[in-house]
Amino acid sequence: MKKNIIIVLALMVTAGCSSKSAVTPDEGTSSQPSLSSSSSRPELPASPSGYGFDQWQTGPLGDVFYDYDSATLSTEAQEQLTQNGGWLSSHAAKAALIEGHCDARGTSEYNLALGDRRAASAKEYLVRFGVSPSRIETVSFGEERPFAQGQSEEAWAKNRRAHFVVK
Amino acid sequence: MMQFFRGVVFSVFALLFCLLFPLHLVAAEGQEYIAIRKEGSGNIALVLDKLDAKGRKETKFAQSLDVTMHDGLDFTRLFSLISPPLNVKEHSDRNSVVINFPALTSVGAEVYVGGVVTMKSDTIILDMKVYEAAGSKLLMSKTYSGTEADLRSMAHAFCADLVQLLTGKRSVFGSKIVFISNKTGFKEIYECEFDGYGVRQLTNSKSISMNPVLSPDGRYLAYIDFSSGRPALSIRNLTGGRTAVVGKSAVSIDPGWRNSNEVAATLSFDGNQEIYLVNTDGTISRKVTNSKSINISPTFSPDGSKMAFVSSRNGLPQLFIQDLASGQVNRLTFSGRYNTQPSWSPVSDKIVYTTWEKGGEINIFTINADGSGLTQLTQNCGENKSPSWSPDGEMIVFTSNRQGKEKLYVMSAKGGDGRILLQVDGEQTQPSWSLFR
């Protein structure tokens, strides 16, 4: 194993990084960053025939999608959860695992927390809908298990999701 | 001291040297010499002479020791290593070596290091001597011995003694770095020595491992392990004991040691993402935070009395500091919209962290615990993440995608000078440097 380890203590990698002038950090702000505003969010139909139900979903329950850095349920997300809740109500013997996922931007620890909140918000909606909390487990994978590869808003939007696994 | 000042007055070279390298060697109690380095002063100008050796074996070992000592001292970024002048050892006969100190000061050297390698049966004996160049005083004379397998540790033992002698501080020699690599296709935990040597795989879970961090005494490794299907805090006893898993339900996130008995991590089993202190046996000691927002990434002041962490209680993630005794929380960062990954210096009140900038770069900053002294350490190099201090607080290891794939780099804690730590297959992330034992 040690053979393919080359310890490089050379200066070769120091060049090209800090040649430009200092970047002044942003002033404190609570506004949404420009690189991912909610207006750039693509259409994600929640109908059973649409995106989020057949291409990515692996069971009868459709996935729920979120805005950047958000665990808030959009109208579309609530519609999908209502459908999922209806299915769970009519299949009382089934349980569900909700996986919270994030896009790969930002830092992985924060994304693990954000995925946890996404899964929790979906569970909370279903519990209020009438599904017993004992039938719903949640977990977060943060940015560790992206469903779509690539560095585009289209890929990121597919990864900001709560994924349902029927148990 | 008188001798030193006389040198300044009477030697043009010494005068130049003092202007260029404002470092003064002064005698402290107990015959120890400590370099008092002024703020912003340069490195210690050092001549590391080729080791003397007679015989084929001795010469081979001496060459190996030369390289390891040179690379080790270079790694610390504390020294300007000057090539020895050709006439550095004049008038040497069979039994003694006379060092030409005027020749050393003429090339700007402050300190001269030389040594001899001999063998007694299979034992390699390394006699090292350290001199102050200006005063030609012997500062240290020490013998190291071992077998061929010990050459690296012998060289580093001397490097550690030299740094201790000249700075009064302990150094990185002997410390370790744990990190994540996906070279097997899975994110597993690895360790290597401070300079990237001796990479060793520590987990083989074929799942996802995250955020490894060694306890201050080096006995435990805390990390997040997905083997059970969910991210769980695992505390492995490295001295051969069991691994405690804080299962509970929900998730565990990003552990940080308060001391060798307590590790803090986020646990979300009660519905909120709160930071708890956990004992090494996996039992919960106490809950630290109390906020419905995200609370993650605990890191502690050297005395363990304060905790810096990330919270989204004001919206976007920012750093906060909580006093553990009073529970009082103050916001630390007001600059930048997405500040995460804090790491508190093991020797000072500085906290290093990352900011995700508007343009998509992630950069490393340091800030004092009182909010002053904000300093940017990286720029124009893509995403730079997961900074972790060296045990002496002089360097920072981090991950960067500046050359494409994510790799580990080490830079001075003052910024710049980022050098790649190791080149292995796959991507390496989330490095954490061990503390002194």
C-alpha cells in the first residue's frame, strides 16, 4: 500500500491560488444567495405520472422536493404528501422510511442536519394527516447519496428531496 | 548577551543578519536557549549540515537521516534551511571537527546543526549537536539510537528536540492525521503521520463513514458510521476495546472532543438537533444546546470551558460560542452568509472555519473567540473545507479541490503556502489532526 503513496512536500501546488487581491468577505446578510434562488426551481409535478414519482421513486410513495437550504414544504410537496398519506392510510400494515437528502453544495455536516430536518418535516405532515408516528421512521443521508449527478440546478433540485421507502 | 551584541557591532554580516532575521537567542534559566521571535519575524535561519559517517552502512543510514530531518524541519515552516558553506568544517582531523562559525554567520545562519552516525553491532547511534552560529555556543548535544527500522523516528525525535530548544514549544513530530478516503469505493477512515507518511485504513464498513476525530489522549476515535442504515456516533477504543455506538433513533452529526472523557455531537432523537456531551462508553452525559434550529459541529476551547458550534437559529448557518458553565450563547460570526466547520485552536483563542461564498468558493478563515481578528487564509482556490489545527497551532490541514479531486493540504495557520499532504487514489476529505499526548 505504501508504494503508491507519494509524499509531496514541494512548493508546486502553492502557485496559482493566492495571486489575486484579497477577497473581502460578504457583509452579514440573511438574504438568499444569488446562486440558488427559489425562482430558479424547476417544475416538479407531483402527480403520479410526473417527475418524482416514476423515475426516481422505488415504491408506491412519491418523493417530495425542497428549495435550497430549506425544509419547508411547498404546495407541491404538500400535495405529494397528501397522496402518500392516503396510500399509507389504506395500507395500514405498511410502514415507511423517509430519507432526507441534500444537494452537494455547502458542507457535508450541515447537509446531514438539513436532510434530517427535511425527513422530519415530511413525517410531521403525515402525522398531522393521521398516519401513526410509529409507522414512519426518518433518516438523513445529507449529500452522501445524490440521486442525480452533475453540477447544475436541475441535478441539485432532484437531490433536495425526501425519499420514501415502504417497509 | 554581551558577546551577541559585540557581534552586531563588529560584524557587518551579523548586522545584516539581524536586520533580515530579527531573532535573538537569549540565555534562559537552566542553560536553555529559546528564540524570542517578534511578531512578524522571519523563520529561524538554520544550517543543517550533512551528517558525518564512516563506512558503507553508516553512510547509507546518514543519508536517510539527512533527508528525513531536512523534510521534517521543512514541514514545520519554522526554518529557513540554508545550504552549508563549503568551508563549514575547517581544520578537522581524525578525532575532532572544527566548525567555521564566521563562515556560518557570513551566510546568515543563526543556528548550526551537525551530527555523526556510528554503529555498535546492529545499533545505529546518532550524535547530534546544535550550535548558535553568532556566539559559537553549544546549545544542545544529544544521542539517539535505534535499528534501521527506527531511522525515521530517530530523525523526528531530534527534529522535535530542536524545535523545543529553539521555540520552547512542542511540535508536530509524532502527531497523526485521521481522514476519510473513498479509494475503495466507500468512504472509510484512514490515518497517516503528520507528514502524510504511513497511510493506514482504520475502518472497512463498506458503508459511509464521516468526521473522524481522535480523543486528546489518542485512545479513542469518534466518528459517524452509517453501517446500521443511519448515521450513528461511534466511539472506538483504539487500545483494543469495544466500539460504543450511540444508536438511539434519528441521526448523529459531527463529533468533537471536549477532553479525553467526553465527546460532543449532535443527536436528533428528541426531534430537535441538539448538541450533547457523551461519555466514551456511549452514555449521554448531558444536553448542551437548547434551540429548535440546527445545532452542529461542536469544538472546544483548550480548557474545555467554552464551545463554538454552528447554528441556524438566526436563519442561515453562523458560528456561536456557548459558555458551558453559564449556558450563555454569543454569536461569533457576522460576516459571510454560510459559516460552518469551526475548529478551535488547541493552543489559543483562535477559531478556524469555512465560509461558502457567493461565487461558489468555500474559503477558510480564522477569527478570535471575541470576534476580532477576522483573517482569510484561502482565496481563488475552489472549495477549501474541513480545516483542523496542528497540535502546536502552527499549521492547518484541510481538504481542497484546487487541482480537481478533493485532496488533503497543509498550510501555515497564517495562510498561504498550501502544500498537498499526500497523493493516494480517490478523494480525501474531513481531515482531523491529533493533539499532543
